[in-house]
Amino acid sequence: KATVSVLYWSGGEEENFKKKKKKKMSEEQESTMDHEEEVSAMLKKMLEKQGVLEKIKAQIRASVVKALDEGSAPKPPMPSDTLVMNELVREYLIFNGYKHTASTLVLESGLPEEKMPREVLASQVKMNTGSPQPELPVLCSAVTMQH
């Protein structure tokens, strides 16, 4: 058999076989890459549809902000009106499910981790907590009372 192989490969046929094999391998590799790209695209669409991809992106942004913030100087004390406005925004963000955006707001603004109670927040904006829509954030209630 070895003699037959040697005779078969003489005359440059070995080189032709290697080229065909190389071409075939690269087609297989291309096919594999195409399949991987298809799977990746389908996975990306599925994660986007489920909202997972945006959550991951938000977590990455929040982590970057936190990492950048750790090396910075301490924030100056926040004026009380700014604190109230930031708390109104935080309550609104959390109510609407923007938890990662809210955590980024906390990091960037220097808000305390503990939220201001709704009753205190409402009293700061001189609004009755027994408003027509007490389940809404104070900011939303204030806006709907204006209309």
C-alpha cells in the first residue's frame, strides 16, 4: 500500500490534494463561522427582545461610572432642593423599571443609598400624599395635578 501511495502522490498530485483539502477546510470553516454568526445574531435578537441585553449594557455603564467615581474626590454636600429633585427623579425611574439608570443617578449625584420616604418627598414639594393617584411617583402625581 505504501508503494501505491508513493506512486499516487508522484507527479504533483499530492499538491493538488492538499490544495483541495485546504479549500475544503476553509469552506467548512466558513460554514462554521456563518453558523456561529447566525446563532450569535439569533441570540442577540432574543436577548434584546427579553430586555436582557439593555440590562447588561446598563450594568456595564453603571459599573464604569462607579469605577470612575471611586477615584474622584468626595462630592460636596448637596443643596436640599437638588436632593429633593434627584429623589423625585429616582422615585420615577424606579417606578418605571429603570433600576440601573436609577443606580447610576445615585452614583453620579451622590444621593444616599436609602431612598427618601414618599411622604417626606411629597411634603417637600408641598403635595398631599393622599393625592388622587397615590400609587404613582410624586413627580407623576404633581404633573397630572397640573393638567
